[in-house]
Amino acid sequence: MLQYAYITDNGSVRMHNEDALIYRTFDHNPEAFDIDSYGSLFTIADGMGGHNAGEIASNMACQALLKYYSRTDLSEETMWDHLKGLFYQINENILLQSMKVSDFNGMGTTLTTLIIRKQKAWIAHVGDSRVYLIRGHDMDQVTQDHTEVQTLVEHGIFSQDEANNCKARNVLSQAIGVDNRLRVFTWAELIQPDDMFLLCSDGLYDMLSHKQIFSIITSHSGQLQRACRELVRLAKRAGGADNITIILIKIL
């Protein structure tokens, strides 16, 4: 069993919200998917591109993730093949649309998916939206940021502190719909009671420190929606330079 809450907000600067989210759980399942076998799905996407194309890309990606529930022969052994295959398919579809429609040229999106299935968490991810795992007294970033600056960190050219303060830290090295050379980050781990997962776009973690986010979540661990609202409030007070999207999940 799990509890969850979510919120998405324009922030303090942007006129439009190009973030998107989608979820399917036992208590929110309008298509009557087999949640028991396939698990609960949570997805966020942060779109990019002019003429509101970012909004189109992020929504296309989220809606297409629901095709996960139509995959056959799902098992521990085939899970990554199903998720990666779906990410590749979504990437090709958005790339095709961006080439066919002039207003959509250059559109793309991050795409980050968490599935809770049979006492295990599965993550597939592209871009710089993030998933954090809060367990006990620790909050760890599970996903890797697909950014040019993070690549420099991995090669030892930048320190992590230098990367965090770099003005170009949000320049993506990987995104859905940009080209066909896609590398999907994957992660899986057994879950424990009281584990919490935070999915968020960069509009949250660019405005608030790791310590601030952790403090808000742990102080409102029994009131997930209140925690989401407080995180958005503080991010906007800190400048709210981008759209802010949050999904917070607690394992019972």
C-alpha cells in the first residue's frame, strides 16, 4: 500500500506550465488497468521548445507512458526491455512530430517514471528531472542528471559544488525527442515500509537546497499534500524561476 500527493505550478516567472505529470494507482485508474499485476505508475516530464511545443512534448510523453499497461509477458526479466522500449518509441514519435510540424521544431522533454510493483521500485529516466529516495534519516538522489555539466563532473573536470553553481547547469545532454541516440537510465530496488519517493522537475531543486527539501518532507511526512504545497511556496519565494512539479509517495 502507498500514499501519494502531487502538485504542479507555473512558478513565479513563467506564463505557461510546460511540465506534465500522470499517475495510475489503485484509487485512480480510469482505464481499469491491471494495477495489481503491473504496479502503480508515477511520471513527470519537463518540456522544452518554443510556441508551447514543450507543453505538447511533455504531455505526449506522459500519455504515451500509459501504453506500459498494454505490454504482455511482464516479469522481472522483461521489465527493463518493456520500459526502455517504450521510452525509445516515445522518443521516436516526438522526434517525428518535431520534424513534421514547423512550430514544433526543437521540442523535447525530460521523462522520469517510477513504478511500484510487487514490493519493488523501478525507475526509468531521461533528462534532469529527478527521483529522490527518503529512507530513515537520509535523502539520496537516485537518478542521474543528463546535463552537460554533470558529464564534466563525471570526467573530473568540475566538482559537484562547481556544477551546482554553474549558470549552464540545466543544459541537457539527453532528452526525449531531440535525437535517436537515447540512453535510458534505469534503477530498481526493494522497497521498505516508510520509504518515500520524491519526483520533481528542476523548478524545485534549482530553488531549494537538498537540506531544505529534506527538512520539509520529513516534517510533513504524514501530510504529503501539505508538504507538496510548502515546497512550492518556498520555491516560489526563492524566485520560482521555472515551472515546479512534484509527486511525493510514501510506502505504508
